[in-house]
Amino acid sequence: MILDNLIYDLKKIGIKNTDTILIHSSCKSIGYDANDILDTLMDYFKNGLLIFPTHTWKTINEDNPIYDPAATPSCVGLLSNLFLKRKNVVRSLHPTHSVAAFGKDAEIFIKGEEFNNTPCTPGGVYDRLRSRNAKILLVGVGNERNTFIHSIEEVLNVPNRLSDKPMELQIKLDNKVITAYVRKHYNENQPHISEDFVKLDKALLAKGAMTKGKFGHADVLVCNTNRTFEVIRYILRKNPEAIVNEKIINDELWLDL
């Protein structure tokens, strides 16, 4: 069932039906039936590109190395698991950081992820969001769930973000198996790197890279990928490890942008 009030919310926060949108979400926070939410999003973005992360990093590793895009569940929420099973939704072949996509150019957008050897390889799906001037919706969650920031760190080659040794994993595809070698996100002082991404909120909001809104009952952060990249690049040029190593992101790192 299509929920008109959710369409109203999308328009109010400046989201066009032709946009490319990646959504990190807490379904519970939205306050509506999960399938109705997906019906609404898929109808609204049928002429755009709708993307959900369908990551498997929590379960796919050296001890459980086989990723089957048709069967391996997502570890990042209810909506992502329901979405990847929907008709005309395609899922990428990255063994730990896959996404599912629906709409214009979906198959082209996800192509080639099986060849990437890091979670958010430069030129991969997360980096491609910038070329489409995409927006990221953080629905009921914050920047601690914003995988795009990992992509920015990889593009900028920030030190101490990846494991030295890759995992040997396997991607099951039809009647064949593809071997992949993928490094993990790793920092010896911070086991959950993304938890520190919230330190960027003040700068992103002040510099117009991120705005606040509502989607259903959920609080939403709307990130413009290109402006977000510009702000974070500016900060990291001055202090490449500020996000993890500093208690706060000092204003002097971004005020003069």
C-alpha cells in the first residue's frame, strides 16, 4: 500500500522522484508497516534509483566464507532484507558490503563489485554515488551508520582504516564460484570506526552538507554526497586521522571552508 503522507515527507525534505537515494534505516522508528514503506519508496523512485545497503560483514568471514547474493541475509536491518527480495531489485556481488538497487540503471550501477578488494573501494558503488549527485537518507539512525563516509576515507587513503591481510572469500553465482580477497575495516584503537562519524555532524550541518527532517515518525538526516565529500575532505586534509583520534572535530578544521 502506498502511503501518501510518506511521499509528502520526501517532497518536504527536498527529495525528487528522479533522485538517486541510498537509505540507511531503522524501520521501527518510521512507525509504519515495512512492506507499505517499501511499496511507497519503490513507487516514488521508479524513475530514479533507490538503494539499500545489504551488508553481510557480520556473518561472512574466514570461518563462513561463502556469500550467496540470492540467499545470504543482510545484517543491516529489516527493510534491507525485505527490499532485496522484491521484484526487479538487483543485488551487488560484493561479499561483505553489497547493496540492493531498484530503478533506472540499477544493474549498471552495481556492476563489478565482485572485483573490489576493500569494503568501499574507490570507483565502487559508494564512490559512484557522487557521480550521480546522490543523497543519503539516515532514517532513524545517525552518521554512525553512514557507510559513505568509509568510502570517503578510502578515496582519501586515510591511514589505519583497513586490515593488512585480506580475507579469502567466495561468491556463489549460478553454477560457479568466484574467489574474492577482501580486507576489513580495522583500526587497532577503535573496533567500530563508524561510531566516531557522528563527530562530523556539527560541520556537515553548518556547511550545508546535511539537513534535518522527518520521514513518518522518524528523524531523518539528509546528506548530499558531493558536499559531504567536500567538507570531510577539507577536514582530513588538515588532520587525516581527526575522526578517530580526536575527541571532537575542532571548528578550526572546517570553519574557513
